[in-house]
Amino acid sequence: MAEVIKIVLTGGPCGGKTTALNFLKDELEKLNIKVFILEEIANNLLSNGITPKKLGVYEFHKQLFETQLKEENSLEEKAKAYNGEKAVILFDRGLLDSKAYVTDAEFKKYISISNKNEDVLRNSYDAVFHLKSVACTDENTYIKNCNSVRKEDVKLAKELDEKLLSIWTGTSHLRVIPNNIDFNKRLDNLLKEVLGFIGVPEPLEIERKFLIEYPDIDYLNNMTACRKVAITQAYLNTPEEGMFRIRKRGYGKDAVYIKTVKIKINDLKRIEKESYLTQAEYNNYLSRKECITGIISKDRYCIVYDDEYFELDVYPFWNDRATLEIELLSEDQPYKLPPFIKLIREVSHEPEYRNIALAQRMVHNKGTD
């Protein structure tokens, strides 16, 4: 059974998703990676005369959601059955995309029919790449090249691009691919991001971490592209598997459980391998208290600012500071922190600010209470 990696390409109209999908498929298959593609379901429906005007907006998007869910499940089973080490599924839009076209109540109603909810859908993919609409940077090009089936005007295209980015914010791996450069260069940047994520040539994690002043929570909550995610993570050292981390991301039945093994290369760079756990597997690991070396709960604010994805963590033991992280493709990649962040200093090279050290601090504090 192959390891299946599910990747969504999203973004406003005329962002180049279809071209990008075919480009990624060709490039990944040159590296002997099996690729499956699910084309945009909405375009298929519209091309066959199934439209919101005929069915009504709610019924159209209900049918769209149900059709895509069925197609996704079928394609995932096919990918799992592939006789190889790894298979990648590329989706031209994910199940959350239709939320940009309906009311919150309508979206909640038709996804609940399939026993789904928004948080589960957001975390059902491994990575999301947002290709910004050309309408955001070049209105004339957008007018000339917009989709022949769906013809949103420039204003609506910009609004949809912003709304879709907001909807997907909170995904564990979200990257924005700007539309302010040559399209071929843009495709090259997308390929680098995808290869970096799937671990070609190796699954590297390159992060910079900053100690910051305690943020204005009200300001964060009012940002369009900011989503709060509850995280609990524990560090274990077991006789069978050695050292690793388990993480619960979200609440209750909406939570996702992930196991991570990291191999340190230097203070900024690590090889990281992740796999999903069931709730039972997570709880079983958590019950092995003799193997737990640290545990921590925190609120993570996932933020998109100026096309960069930041993770801001607020901890229960600090009321005057927090941490901010950004993941990069290389150690020398340029970056700029958001202006609303009040930097104390970078702590990428300070081991006492690593998550495992903070988790051990929580265990120690509980033991001395």
C-alpha cells in the first residue's frame, strides 16, 4: 500500500491551477512519483449544463460537494492500491472551496448531510497551495484570460481570492504562490514548494523562530486570514521507537492526530517525517506516561500576511510573550515579519525556546505545583 499525499491547488479565478496541475504531474512523474489528478468538479458540472441558475445556488453546491467527496474517496482508494512507495493526489480545488460561494449556514447544512464539518475538511488534506488570481495584480490580463465557463468580473475575482485564502487558513501546511512574477517562474516556485513538502530529495524542515511580545488577541481575531487552532503535543521516548512527538490539532471529534519524527541537522534545519494517527493510537501513546518526556498545550494563530504563512503560538504560562515561526525553503531565504508583531529577538538558535524544552517546562511546573 502506497503512502498517499493529498495536495490541493486553490485560489481565485484565473490563477493558473489547471496549467499548474499538469505541470506538477509531468515534473513529479519525471522523479518516478506516481501522480493522480482530480480535475475541478464545478467546471465539469457547468460544462454539462448543471448550473446554479438551473438548480439554485444551494442545490448546485450540495451536488458539487457530494460529487467531489465521492470522487475524492474513490481516487484515494485507487492511490492507496498503487504498488509503489509513494503516490500524490493533486486536487483542482478542495472540498472547502465551495464555502466561498454560499452562506455559512448553507455550507454547514450540506456538509453535515455527509457527516462532515469544516475543521475535519480543512485537515483532510496534507498541503494546500493558494495560487493568487491574476485579477489581484493585472486586471487587463484577467479580463482577456478568465475561464470560459465561469466568468467572474475583476472585483468578484479579487473577493473570491481573498475569501478562499481566509477559508483555507489554519491548514497545517498552507503556502501562497504570488502572481507578481513571470508565469514560468511562478510554476518553478510552486514545484520547489511541493517538492519541499513531499520530501524530495529529503523531507527537510527549515524554520526560523522568534520571541515576540504578547500579541493583541482581538486584532488577530479580526484579521481576515487568521485562524485559531488548539494544539496539544507530547514528546515520547519509547524502547521500541525511540524519540518522537504526537500532536492533537483541534477539538474533540474535529481533531486530527499526527506523529512526527525529527532528525536534527542544525539549529534551523531538520529532517521531518510525519504520519497520521487514529484517536485510539494517540490516546494509547498518551497513556504511556513513563515514556512521556514533555507535554504542552497552546493556542496557535495561523496567519497569512503579505503572502507568507506564519504560526503564532500563545502559551498558558506566559502573559507577556509568545513565539512566532515561519517555515522556509532554504536557510538564506529572505522574509519579513508582519508590522503588528513586536519582536523581542530571534530564538532559532536558543534550545530553551524549542517546543520540547517548553513542554518539559510544563511537566516540571506541574510536578512542583
